[in-house]
Amino acid sequence: MAWGRKKGGGRKEPQFGLAASLAELRLGPQDRVAPAGEDKPKKPLPRRKPIDSDCDDDEAPRERKPRASRSSRKRKAGGRARGGLFRLFYWGAVLGLWGAIAVVGVMVWVGAHLPPIQSLEIPKRPPTIQITGLDGSVLATRGEMAGANIALKDLPPYLPKAFIAIEDRRFYSHYGVDPLGIARAAVTNILHRGVSQGGSTLTQQLAKNLFLTQERTFQRKLQEVELAFWLERKHSKAEILELYLNRVYFGSGAYGVEAAAQRYFGKSAKNVTLAEAAMLAGLVKSPSRLAPNRNPEGAEQRAQTVLTAMADAKFITEAQAQASIGHPSYHVKPVGAGTVNYVADWIGEVLDDLIGQIDQSVVVETSIDPKLQAVAEAAVIDELAAKSVKFNVSQGALVAMTPDGAVRAMVGGRNYAESQYNRAVTARRQPGSAFKPFVYLTAIEAGLTPETIRQDAPLDVKGWKPENYSHEYFGAVTLTQALAMSLNTVAVRLGLEVGPKNVVRTAHRLGISSKLDANASIALGTSEVSLVELVGAYAPFANGGLGISPHVVNKIRTVEGKLLYARPADQLGQVIEPRNVAAMNTMMQETLLSGTAHKAELPGWMAAGKTGTSQDFRDAWFIGYTANLVTGVWLGNDDNSPTKKATGGGLPVEIWTRFMKAAHQGVPVAALPASQAGGLFSNLAQALPQTSVAAVNSPQPPAIIAGRPAPTRASVRPGAASGLDGWLMDRLFGR
């Protein structure tokens, strides 16, 4: 063997180990870095063509394989297709298994956030507060109005069918969830590019209403589905439908078809017409927007859609649908605007203090007399309608209570639907001269009498100069005259004489609960009070001096009859001495006889009271009472703007008179406590001969009646405001 043979003519021995590795890593010309100055790399050498007889091992020529036959190629292609189908099936099965595991996991997770299924029970219906009047009639309903449960068999057959037609056409064929309904809703929503249709079944809606919130989240939707399955397993279709109809919300606080039928149509769900049933079924889509007492056009249009759906489902005939659409029978009750709603709101505010949190339906028995409530409402509304523009008065309020504090009527404003603000309870306004009785009572308790003389003259209190309404001064007057004519200077003098702090103590003792400022102007009623507390503070004058607490709730019981609350008797005791009550009644009767309330008329009854007008005529008041009722009236504007000289002796007295005349019809006449005036004038009338009565009937009373000097205002104590006594007072004093 010769050494050093050239590559082309000798054999290269194989190399192993490090040398072989380095040989494989040897750089070729194309891999070498070009020397400096060369811009282009050298063109790689062309690869030599392999030589069959004499070539390197690593450049050996490939063997040329014979070409496969057509049948062989087909067999190979079929094998690859079968392999692809197998792999597709395999991975589909794997993905399906993992998807099933994921679904089970999600359902387990959702179930973990629900109450235990075995402990789920149908929750209690929302509590209802039913408010009844003195005669037992229902005045109002508060809370979430839930009507009595009504059996499916007792409903007209078209009522439940209306809900199925519009809400869940496949109700009897699905198991709580309707995949077809969900798909249909999804397609519709996609086409409309929004949520225009829902896929929830009646069972899902029931599950949501019973157990879940109204939030729109994926978790809540999954909980709804799981609970729907549970309801379908636990209850029959008829039970689910009955539960749904008795629990679904219909707007205006009404839950269940019975409550909705009563709220909107004033009848039981058992008696609704086909058109009314369609309207109820249409409400559940949007109760607040489609309530027929607020949006009758929208509710009717939706009802027509329901009727069409019922006809499509073959629940009713086309003729029935067209008849109901063409001639609907709706008797929708208007939105509650009655003033008794002010009473209901007031009751709602005090219930928590009386029985705590309400977790069951209750019946509240009140002291409200429905007949008197209607009279009070008419008196306020009618008078304001006739004269509100003339006097620039937009609002009014009235409170009437018995001398022991039981509220018989309350009007908190002229229109509850427009404004729920209760001006009888919540509003606090300056009472003006209606506060003066507390000043005079303090003076009487300090030893003065109705005949005590005080000066009506200009007054300066550290730069403050109070004036009378008429800007006139009458000099020496009795306390009776000063109170009847509402002389401001005398009231301020008395207030300073007895001390403003003592006046405040007197007012608080009689029942004023608002904060009162003990200053010189307190005598003119500059501190604000509410109408109900002012009327309550006048009640001791009508009952002989006993302290009272205004109240409207007599009893509270459950629907089953269990007594939860019974009003105890007031324990305030005597707050005014009887002799001082008599003195105050004597003075305040004169207000109705010859004073600022001389327009008040109450035939046959002894009455007393006091008018009030605040600064710039912003408030007009009159609080008047008999032994039967204490009634107060306030008129003014919510924004505290001045009226056009509306005074307490004007509109308030007119409203008071209209109400009190009706309230005293058929009521036995009773005298005010310790009053002596009625007997005096009755005896005087009996003593006069017939000719004297004729003389008294003349417009100008003679100086001598039956040989006796005619009585003067100073010599005759004030008597009754009406009847024979009032007639005599008119003629004797020229009132």
C-alpha cells in the first residue's frame, strides 16, 4: 500500500473519536470570513457530481427506488384517512370528557354557593301592612302587597294560559330549562343586536323570584338553572305554575295575581276577564313600565301581544282574541291619590317603634273615621281649588282628633299623587298668633284673670318694635279682648312679664315637642311647630286639662288574629288646673264670637280656638275645638313664599267650619269643660219677653231691652258661638 495517495486515487480511512468530530466541524470556503478589503464573499465552489466508481463514503449516490403501484398508493391513502378519523374521534372523546368534567365542576361550584338543597323551602311571602279604619274598612295597604294565595283550580283557565303563551310556550314539555327557547332567544337577540328576548322558563323565573337576587351575572344565571332543576324534581308542573302565579311581581308593590287584580282592577283574580288576564300576563316583562294605572297605553298594547300569542298557541280562538283586542274590558283603578295615604305613610313611620321589624303580614287598626277623612279631604281640596290662585296659596293641611288624642282625620296636602310630603306631620312652620294661648295660660297660672287689664300701646324691646296687624292701638283692654283681637303688643308684654322660659315650659307641658327659642318674640309664635303637635297641645283645653299624645294606631295584629300591640292609656295626668281650663275656654270662645275667627259657625255647639298668621302672610292657621273634636288647619306654600294676605281668619276658618259642621251632624251636644257662658245666654233668652226678642232682632239693638239696660261687651261673659246664644250675641253686640 502506498502512502500519500492523492484523494482522487486512494482510499480514505475512517476516523473515530475527537478527530472525526473535528473533521465534521471543518469550515468550508463559504463559511470563512472574507479578508479585509473584500466587499463580496467568494462564490462558493460548485458541488461535484457524484462518481459511481470512485467517490467518498459521505457522498455516495442515493439508491433509486422503484415507483409504487396505483393500488398501493390507494391503500396507503385509506390508511391515512382511517388514522385521521381515529385521531379525530380520540381527541373529540378526550375534549368531551374534559368538558363534562368542567361542567360538573362548575355545577358543583355553583351548588356550593347555594343553601343546601335539602334545606331549601319555599320562603315566606313578603309582609303586607293592611291599614283599617274605625269601622273596619281597609283604608290602604303598605309594604309589598301580597294578595292571598289562590289555587290554580280557582282561576279562570285562560289566566294561567296567558302566562304560558307569552312567557314559556313549552312549559309542560321541558324539565326546568328549555334549550330550544334559549337558542331561539339567542338568535333573536343576535338579529336585533341586543337583548330583546329572554330564554328563561317560568320555572327559572320562579327560582329567581324565590331564592335569588335580580342581578344579571353568569353565576346567578347558573344558580337559577340549578334551582330550576331542583324545583322541577320536587314539585309538579301544576304546583310550579301555582307558585309562580302567586309570587311573581306585577308592579306598584303587588306580588301575585290576586294582589295585582285587586290593585289594578279592584276585583279578585277569580273574576278577571280575558282581556284583563292578558294585561296581567303582559306586566311581568316590565312591571314598573307597563303598570296599567300609570301607563295604560303601554299596558294595553302589551295585552294585545299576549292575546295574539294565546291564539297562536291555540289556547283561545282567533275570534276570541280579536273580540278582546277590539273591545277590551278594562276597569283600571287610578293611581292612589287619596289623602288617606298621608295617614298610611305616618303609620309606616311609627310601626317599627311599636312592634319592631315586620317579618309577617299585619293588620293595623286605626282611629281614622273614613267618613270624616273624606269630608276633610273635600274641604281642603275644594277650598284650595276655588281660592288658591286669589290668595297665592298652593298647599293645605288638616288634622282632627278627639280630646283624648285619637286622630280621626288627617290631610297632609292637596294631592298625594303629586307630593307625598306630609305637611301635617313632617312640616314645621311658624304658628304666629296660634301660639298665644300658651302665653295667656302662663299668665293665668301666674295669677291673672280674663278680666285683667293690660295696655295695648307701642312697645320697644331692645330695638324690636312689634305692631298689631291693623297698626292700631286700643289702650287698656282685658286679656279676653286682647286674645280675641290677637293684639301683639299685649302678648309680648305678657310674655316678658311671665318670662319667655316659662312660656316655653308651658307649651312643652301641653304637648309641643319642637325646639322653642325662649326670647321675646316667642309670644308671637316665631318658633316653628308641626300642625299635629299644635292641635295636640290644644286638646287639654277641650278635655278638662289632661295631657294627651296624638295617636292613630289602636291595635296591631297578625292576619290570623294574634294581638301584637294594643295602645295603652295615656299617663300624662293633669297638665292644666280645671279652673285655668275654664278661664282659657272663656277667652278663646270670644275669638269665635267677636274676634279674628268670627266667621266660624257651628250651630248648636260651644266652640273655642285661635287664629294665627305668620310674618309676611307666609302661614295661615286656625285651631278650633269643641268637646267632641279638636281640629287644626294650615295653609301656605312649600317654598315658604308669602301668600297674598291669606290670614288665619280667612280660608283656614272656612275649611274648619265646613269640616266641623259635617263632623258634628247627629252628635249629642256637649259643653266645653267648666264653661258658664252657655247657661248665661240661655237664661237671658228665657227672661226676655216676646216683644224684646223682636227688638233684639232689629239691626241696631236698642239701649233698653224690656226695661233693662242692654248688656255691653264688658258686662256679659262670652257665650256660645252659635245657636240661640250666637244669635243673641250677634244682635246684642252687632257682630
